[in-house]
Amino acid sequence: EVTIGEGDLCIVRVRYKAVGAGEDDPAMEVSSNLTFEAAGGDLMDADADFRWAAAIAAFAEILKGSPYASEANLTTIETLIEGAAGDDPERGEFKYLFGETVKLLNAPTE
């Protein structure tokens, strides 16, 4: 079992079956930690699809109340979404829904 360390960005796990394996054959799994240094570069330098995926994943972690997520990162997530949405109508719709959700998260509670 690979556990995430303090200097790790994430754990990458890949499950697969051997070529020709049947439905009842067990799947194999390999795991490896990816450190911040190994990921290299700045997230803002990544391509639009990677930035988009990172923003969606980070926002999902906030919505599900993950202990690894913080609403303090909403501004960064918004920046990633803005820069990666492009002209895609589905991304545009998500961008709108993200903005509406942020308004709800920031609304004063009574």
C-alpha cells in the first residue's frame, strides 16, 4: 500500500488486466507517488485541458468537504477555469455554474 507523503502531489494508481484476460481474471494495480518536484513547472504553464482538469478536481474536493481542500483556493480555481474554458459551450456552462456556486458559498449565513 502506497501512502501519500508530505512532499507528494498525488498518488497515481493504474489498474489493468493482461491482454486476453477474462472477466473473472484479477486486475493488476501499480502505484507510484508523484512529488511536486517531479511534476515540474507551474500549473499555469500547463496546457488548457490539464488546467481545466485540475480546476474541476480541486473544486470537487471542496464541494465534498475533503480535508485536503480549502475554500481559500477558489480564486486560483476561478483563474484556472477562466483561462481554460475557451469557447467550449460545456466549459462555459460549468464556468457559469461555478460562479453561482461560489456566490452561495460566500453568502452570509443567518
